[in-house]
Amino acid sequence: MSASSDSRILKIGIVGFGPFGQFLGKTMIKQGHILRATSRSDYSELCANSGISFFREIGAFLEAENDVILICTSILSLQEVLKSMPLHHLKRPTLFADVLSVKEHPRNVLLREHDVLCTHPMFGPESGKDGWKGLNFMYEKVRIRNEAICSSFLQIFESEGCRMLKMSCEEHDKLAARSQFLTHTIGRVLSEMEIQSTSINTKRFETLVQLKEGTMNDSSDLFSGLFVHNRFAQQEKVKQELIEKMNEEKDLNDSKDVEYSR
């Protein structure tokens, strides 16, 4: 995808205005887009100070004629949130986009709706605090009938210098099972071990401390969602359990061989 000169100002409605939704919203506002937000928590004061319209009532939010409805909920709550949305309030076809860390699950849920763009910004408030240049942004155009709106939305990230990765939801989840899910798993194991920085840290140990601290900044809901709603993560876990079982059996057989050789 190349930079487009015909990008337009979009009316973007954000569903789930937690830390990640707020993080994306700052850049969208900076670019001149018109933002509306709705969330279970009351962010009306924060939105008022940021030039964003906050809707407590979901019906009114849907009637606001957004070009894009951006789903920024947790993975685990997505289905419940979509079920609670009275979509008959929409006055015209709308692009539904998501930024969840798994992709097949939101694709399957959102396909029941209007146009669907599945995305995953591979960064967050910490890694993207100094700008998005060179950071990965994955996307799949699942069902797009209004190319102009879709292109303008993707332009938000491309214009910030993101590395645009066109990829299927299936391929994303396969790769994420071996990278993102594994990273979170190791980070949480390190947290259980209560590792702490010391005065004699090696570079490698410092990396482990940073991994633990970065992982624990994310919610347990995210970690659960990465496992529950990524079928490839489940396969990786089963594979790991099989490997561990094979190693246990090998160790047992090796010990028996030693016993027999005496």
C-alpha cells in the first residue's frame, strides 16, 4: 500500500476507550479526525478535555453516523459487547475495524456486521510513546465495499511511518502463537519466580527483567484472550506438553538403562 493523497477526514467511533483506545485516539485527533467514544467506564471528562464526544448510550453512539467503528475492547469481552450493540440504529453502511491481539476471533464475530477490516498495531502506549515510525501494523481487508474509507483509515497508520503488513488473520495468529503468546507466557513465569533487578545484572538478565515488567503491565485478560481465542496458541501449548512428556519418558528410560547396566 502506498501513501495516498486522497485521504479524508474520518468520523471514527471508538468502542472501548481504555488505555489503548486513548493511545490511538491521541494520534487520530492530532491528524484532524473527528472522534466519538463509548465505554463501560465513564470517560466523559477525559474526552471533553481531548475534543472527543463521549456517549454513555450506545444507541446514540451508533446513530452518530461514524465512518468507522473501531473496536478496542478486550479479547474476552468482544462477543458480549457486539451482542449488546443495537446495530439497527446504524443509519448507513459502516466500516468495522478492530485492533485486538488475535485476529481470527474478531474476524468471525465481525463478519456478521458491515464492512470488516481486521488490524493489529504491533505496539502500544509504551513502545509507541515516541512515535510509530518503523513499528509493525498488520491488517487484512476481510470485506470492504467502500475502499475510500478503508484506505483513509489505513492512511492514519501509514502516514505515521508504520511498517504496513498485509497478512491473513490465520497467518497472523499462527505467528502470534509462537511470538506474542510465548512472550507473555515467559514474562508471567518470570513474574511467578519474582525475579528482581540486582546490582550485578548481566545484559541478558536485564532483558529478562524488562520482559517481566513489560508483560505485567498488560492485563491478565489479554493473556487469557491470547490463549482462549487463538487456536494456534492452544496447539503450541499441547505441543509443549507433549515435548515435556517425551522428555520425562526419555529421562525415565535413561535412568532405567543406567540401573540395568549396574
